[in-house]
Amino acid sequence: NYGPVFEEQPAHTLFPEGSEEEKVTLACRARASPPATYRWKMNGTELKMEPDSRYRLVAGDLVISNPVKAKDAGSYQCVASNSRGTVVSREASLRFGCKFVSSRWLLNEFPNFIPADGRRFVSQTTGNLYIAKTEASDLGNYSCFATSHIDFITKSVFSKFSRLSLAAEGQCSWQYAPSIKARFPADTYALTGQVVTLECFAFGNPVPRIKWRKLDGSQSSKWIGSEPLLQIQDVGFQDEGTYECEAENIKGRDSYQGRIIIQAQPEWLEVISDTEADIGSDLRWSCAASGKPRPAVRWLRDGQPLTSQNRIEVSGGELRFSKLVLEDSGMYQCVAENKHGTVYASAELIVQALAPDFRLNPVKRLIPAARSGKVIIPCQPRAAPKATVLWTKGTELLINSSRVTITRDGTLILQNISKSDEGKYTCFAENFMGKANSTGILSVRDATKITLAPSSADINVGENLTLQCHASHDPTMDLTFTWSLDDFPIDFDKSEGHYQRASLKETIGDLSIFNTQLKHAGRYTCTAQTVVDSASESATLTVRGPPGPPGGVVVRDISDTSVQLSWSRGFDNHSPIARYLIEARTLLSSNWKQMRTNPGNIEGNAETALVVNLIPWMDYEFRVLASNILGVGEPSLPSSKIRTKEAAPTVAPSGLGGGGGAPNELIINWTPTLRDYQNGDGFGYILSFRKKGTQEWLTAKVPHAESLHYVYHNESIGPYTPFEVKIKAYNRKGEGPESLTAIVYSAEEEPKVAPFRVLAKSVLSSEMDVSWEPVEQGDMTGVLLGYEIRYWKDGDKEEAADRVRTAGLVTSAHVTGLNPNTRYHLSVRAYNRAGTGPPSPSTNITTTKPPPKKPPSNISWTFSGSTVSIKWDPVVAKADESAVTGYKV
């Protein structure tokens, strides 16, 4: 049997006002044996389940029919009982109302809702509409549209329309500084895990920008949104502090501050558990809970408050019993509560009384012991209250002496054992419930001794070593060897091959260590053991290796290309440190690279160095490595991340080129400058260009966000005109060096002249060869890319023509895929990047008829010496086939 344990407890319930539901159910179910009976309390008073009552029990659940706010709103508790005790559930509130309400505003008519666009803002705290700077489009009739939500039920209501009109003719055009109108409370309280939303909105012209910051501590990564709303997801105690919103425009700024105060519901840190205790013994239970405000802790026994009395002391989260009695059995609950909630922890206390019983834990039947050694014989009967214990050897009553000790818990200890100590030993146990005894036989054996002990050694990393350990023992027992390093047992199976047994002989326990590492240094202990005794000897192993990691890497004196680095000395691992290396990595790569330093060779006694040749305006982490004659050691932990100071660019952009585009355009392209070479914020490019042969340079400043491409459009730009172009980078620290001058051509125009003397020849029924005289390069306003042949069937329009293009200066083409015995028209055009030029005069060609489909037949042949004569019937072409001109054998 056991007392009630809750499996389901009532939960806070919100009942929608005006709902058509006819009942509400609060759940309660407890596991118990015998089964539990249930009662319910409302606001601390027990509910009566009368036949005509609106309250009724369904199993352990409370069902309330036709709930009414005036009568049924309140706090409810379930009480579960059986013959072992009583427990009460957590309190659950039944409330009436809406889950939450949201507000929107209409302008003139539904559904013309006003958006939150930075100039306009709807507070979800007050429902008010704020307009930072009114415009003519804001004039009209306004209505507030409020919506309440609960579960799947949504209700909405409109306010009466209010009119917004101009106070006077005209519209204000002056500018003025921000003034914060919607603000969050000076103190905002929130529970851990909740979502906190702060509102801040300001009037001003131009419309102010809103910025948020936390004044004490770092900004959380859980911030969502910006401008009028700051939302913090899953708040914790680290989010507590002072927050500031700042509204700013070109006329000034305004700011407001308020605190977020984080609190928490109680949560158990330590709870009680079901306990069986002996009658007459003492018991201490403790509970501890976290929460803010700090929870108060109280105790219940069988559902009733428990206070200090007689043998029971209640002190906050501690409950102490002195000399337990059977009546102390029952169900106990520890209750922790603050203003945000209450948590319950339950446990059953069973006080038991038992006569001594050795059945579960008798004295060991055969007790081997080593000569001159010590033996410990426990006497642990099950008994409540604790039994009084006596020991005898045969019929002799044993008492404490120089060689015999009987401890308070009844354990017998014999020391300096000799052969005369062999015999029967009996433990007698007694309490007020009864008596019992148990007997064992002591057998004396030869002692175990170490005959060859391990010797201390000193080796380098990577070397091998064997530690010796031999022993003698009583031959009637098995001997085993174990090894430990600094008192921790060595697990050979998990040693990755570093540790192995050196011999399989029973009396030899040598340990071999392969590929020794620094972690293998320490005190090794060999233990030779039998079931009755053991012997141990130790030796120290010193392993020399590369130095350990330096510590405390600190970055100081940060400039644009250098920093001062300091560190603390690490372990030299028994070999003097010769020098230090410094490595760094940037936000652009996860790889560590060795850095240049001053001095270039950092001696082993140094603890500071200047790191040089750094990239300006770059985030760096640094680490330090020490080395000695045995190698380079493990690196230090990375330093805190720093950013070098800004400097003007030192590298000119590369890949300057361009060309193409629309008429009257000069397009300039370049390769983007890598983050490594930007050297500062506000990065961008300055272009300089002029028509080749002229004196005046034009310039254009291109922000980095618009890099890689610049278009200069001017009606006076001629087609395919050469321009001299240079480029340099800039940031807020200054301008960098200028690139070499490149020649870039303005946009080309389509060719103005057409090829001539176009000739076409039918080769096969589906193929033709076309040739032409080329256009003169001097007639081109661009680079000739090739020629385009257009051909179309007689009767079709030229727009449906098929096209074939050649590349470069080739002036002929072979066209395939034609229809047999078909008349075609064709023309040729030159083309460049701007498009195709005018067509040549069109030429006509008719493809030949297809070859005969019928093959030669009746083939025969005769041999004569080295020749063969072949004969066949001739093929006669049909009307739609070309005439036979010959045969191929």
C-alpha cells in the first residue's frame, strides 16, 4: 500500500464571459493504494457536493455547471486521501474574461486600417494612435477597432468616428526636435521566460528615428524588432536593468529611461522523497526553492499545517524528527510560494518496527584472513529499532582489547592475526521486538608481499618504459595486480594502447607504457591483491615534453597596425622554454596564422611582445605558443576579440575595366576591395575618367554599397570612344593610392554598313555554302564580333528566318538542316556587342532534290586472278529525286 501521489492537478482556467459553454471542468487524479477519495476546496473552504448543487465530482474532477463570475471565480484546490494519508494539490484559479485585446485604427471606412510605418504608431498598451508628423493624407474620420481573443473565439468592436482636421489653412512646414509621447513604465515587472515588449514613440519633424540600448550590461541576442517597439523573448535575470529609448532627428533628440525588473515563480532546488525509517531513529527532511521574490516554505502533514511540537521541529525548509514513533507515518508536503505562484512536493513517511533478521545479510560463512594482517567482519541484521550486538568466538564472549574491536555499529575487527585466531565467530543481535544470530568461520592464510618494487624514472615524450612489480602470496589463493596513476585506477581497455601488461605470469605484474605523453606523468602504484589482503609500492614517473599553454593573454596599446601582447608563463614540462610564437586569426578566417613581432625572436623568459603588420579596422584574436628543444606546446586560450584602429586605404582597387551598355553610356567595372584592405568604416571608391586626348578629368564618388559598377550617361559621348579611367578607395580616415590608368570604351553602336557580294551554293539537298565580302573595320563603331546569316523559305516572311552566326573575321559559312528542293532567300549582317547591322541584298538559292531512295539491286561479282568484276541493275531516279550521277562501291 502507498499514499496518494498526484498524476494530474488542476490548472489555471479562463472562462470566456458570454460563452455558450454550460460547464467548466477542473482536473484532478491521484495514484494511490487503496484508491484515493477526493474533496475540493474553494478559497480555502470545502465545497459541499449536495444533490442539487452545481458542483459534482466525476472521478476526481470537479465539474461546475453554468459557471457564474460572481459565484465561481476564485482559487480551487483538490484534496486526495486514503488510509495512508492525505495530500492537497496546487491552487488553480478560475477567472472570467478575455485572453487579450488588440487595437487597430480605421481611417474613413472599413477595412482601411492605418499601418505602423514609423510616422504612425498604435500603442497596444493604451490603444492610442500617435502620428509623429501630420500630413494632408491624415485628414479624415478615425475609429478604434478593438479585438478580444480567447481560444478559438474572437470578438471585435468599433468606436465612434472622430474627425481630424486642420486647425488653420495651410500646412506647417517648420522643423522641430523630437518629443517622446508614448513611453513604457518607469518600472516594468516580468517573469522569467515571458516576452517583454517596451513601447517608445516620439513626435517631431522630420519624423524621428528611435534607437534602443541597455545602459547596464550587454545587449541581449534575444532582442526582436526596432523603432517604436523593443521585444525581448524568453527574458531571464541577465535582462534585468535600465533601458533607454532615444528619439533623434536633425533638429535634436529626446530620451527616456525605465527599468525592467525580472521576477520568477518558485522552482524546486531540493525536494523530499518517500522514506522508510526505523522507529526510535532521527530524521531530517529539507526543501529548497528558487524564485523572486524569495519563496516562503511551509509544511503540511495529511493536508494540515505542520508546526514545531514535542519531537518535531519546523524551521523554514527543514523538518526534523527526534525518536520517530509509528504515529509519525503519513503523507507530508513541502510548500514553497511567492506572489507569482505555489509549488508542492509530496512524500510518504513510513515508520517501521522489526525484530533482528539476518536472512538478507548474514555473516559471511567462510572468512579468509592474512597472517599478521587485519580482518573486518560486519554484523548487519535488518532491525528496527537498531539492535544491540554481541560477538563470540566458539563459546567465548569477545570484548574490546588491543587486538579485538567491536564498533558501535556491531562490526568486529581483528588485528595482527595469527593461526590461533581460526575458528567460529557468531554475532548475536537483540531489540525489544526479538533476537537473532549468524555465524562465520575464520581461516588464516599467508600474507601477500611485494618482492620487486617499481623504480622512479625520467623520460621524454614519445618514449617507452616498463615499470616492474613482482609479489609473493599464499598459494591457495589467486593473486591479481592493479595499477593506479595518482590514486586513479588505470583502465587498460580505455588507454588507447598506451598501457599494456608486460607478463602473463601470476607473480609478475610489470606495466609497459608506450608512446608516453605528458598526461602519463605522476605517481604509479602497483597493488598485489588476494581476497584477504594486499600490498602496494609506488614510483614516480617524470615526463619531459613541449611546454604547456601560456595563460592570461591580454591585448593592450591597440593601434591601426600593431598591438602590445602580454601573457603569463605556463608549465615548462621539465625542459626550459626556448622561445614563444604568436598566432592570430581574423573574422574572415577560422585558421590561425603566425604573426610578425617585435622583437622577431621572442626569448623564453619574455612575457610581452609587440605584434606588427596588422590590418587596420580588423577584428583579431591572439594566442601564444611556447616551445623548447622537445617541440612546440599547446596554444593558450584565445585573447578577447579586439579591433585595430582605422586608417586610410593603402591598396588601390584592381580589375579596372568596362565597356558595353546603351548608347551614350560609359560603363566602368572593377573588382571589389576585400574587407582586409578597407581599413575603416565609410568605405567607398572615387573614379576619375576623361576622354582620351582631353585635359579635364571627371570624378564620381561611389559608396561601397554600390560598388563594382558605375554608369556615366551623357548625350555628348560618342560611340566606342576611348576613355582614360583611374580609381582609388576612400574611408572616413582618408583616401588611398590611385590605380594605374586603364582604357575603357563607351558603348558601341550597331554596324552601319552591310557585307556585299553574297554568294550561296547548294551542296547537298539539305546543305549550302555561303560566302561574302567583309565590311571594312574603319566603318565599325565597335569591335566586329562576326556575321549573322538569315535564311527563310520562299513565301515566308523574313521575321521567321532561321539564323546562323560566325565568329571573328570568317567570311563563309556552311548551313545545314535545309529542306530538299526548296527555294530560300538569305542575307548577311555584321554584328557587335551593340547588335546587328543592316542586311546585305538578299540572295536566292534552291536546294537540290534528294538522292534516290531505292538502292542498286541484283548485285553479282566474279573473280579473275587479282581482280573482281561487279555488276548491278541501274537505279532510275523518280520525278522528285535528283538524277543519278554515279555509284560508290
